[in-house]
Amino acid sequence: MPFDVSFGPPQNTVTNIIPARYEIDLSGSGGALSDGTVSIGGYDWSVTGIGASSTQVEIRINLADIYSDYDGDVHAVEVCTEEYASSTNTEQQAYQWITRQATTGAYNRCMRYNYAGQQTYGSWLRVTGTSTERYQTSLGSNIAVRRRALRASPTHSSAAFSTVALSAGTPYRISSIDRNYYSYTRFENYSGTAQFTTTDFLRIGISRTAASAASIEQNANGLLFTSNTTTMSLARLYIYFSVPDVS
């Protein structure tokens, strides 16, 4: 639901008008979710990938179902998580991600993954047409993530990760992770312009190269995503729609 909290401008920002901001509480009593449409936090989400042999489990929603005036050609989107438990990733080729995606195939992504025993934190920008995805990553240790954020516009993606938990129900923006410089990683992609529209959607989930058991459980704390032994525990989402592009 919409909320009204005053924030200072995010780092590296031109004039930034925020027409809408939303807090989505993911907690509930749904228990083990099944594939299909599920009401979560007052919105209808599509749940896919539940099962004994899955390479990807996720929740998805059209951004216009959250903010009715949404237009990806106009709005930048910021998605910030509140996580009720530390998230680690020790499995080979297991990926945790937040994605703003268009039906054109363009996307912005905040992703953390484990490859060849090396933790990687990064941001991706996929531009349709003649371009492929562009990304910047940083190799690091297996930190216990308590917040992660994606800032998405047609021209760049930013991703930030923090081990610092805030008090439950405390809205924040990606710029506040910047201040926890000892525990965050942030990346920018400025080259290329992706094609976004009014039909873009938000996707959050876990994927793996090898198929495994995958589930999403809704409990009193939030949503627990599980793929084999990789987990992600989300309590709330704070979503901001900005004009002009946050950059």
C-alpha cells in the first residue's frame, strides 16, 4: 500500500520527483504456496516454479497493478527489500535476484550468485535489439545479506547489498545502503537504452543451473524462498516510482 515518508535525495541524483511509493508487507498465513495467482500484501502475484524438480522459483507482478500510472518509458523504479533473516548462498550456480522486466525482453537486475565457489554481486542491464545484456559485478565473501536493492531505469541498473538490518517496518532507499559502505556493493551501467513499456513486471526469485526442489512459504514473518539449500527471507518491499530517471 502507498506510504508517505520523507527522504533526502539518493546519491548521484538529478531532480527527482517521486509520484508514488509503496510498502508491501509479505507476511501472512498462506503456508506453502502453489503455482498460480496468490494474493500477497494486498496484490495479486503470479507464483511459478514450485515443485520437486525446478530450476527457477519466483513471484511476479505487473508494475501497473501496483502503480496504475506506471510507464516504464517514463518512470525509474527502485525496489528495496527488508529481510527477516540473514540470507547466505553457499551452493554452486545458485542465483538470487530482483528483476524489472519488459515484454520486449529488456530487463534491469540485481543479482547475487555463487559460481566456482566465488560469491558475485552485480547489476545487469539487458537492452533489446542488437545489444545483449551488460553487467558489472564484484567478487566477494559470502555475506549474510539483510537488505538488497535495485534501482532500474532504461539507461542503467544499480544494485546494493547490506548486512545491516533496520528496525522492522523502516522504509529506506538504495542511497541509505551507500552509507553502510563497509557492507554494500553497488554497480552502475550507463551505456545503452533498454525498451520498457506500460506492461513491465517485477520478478523476485531464486534460480539454479541444476533442477532441485523449490518452494515459497508465506508465514508470520514474510516469504521464505527455497531452492534446494539456497534461501531468501523477505519481510517487506519498499517500491518507489521516480520521474525523471533516477541516475
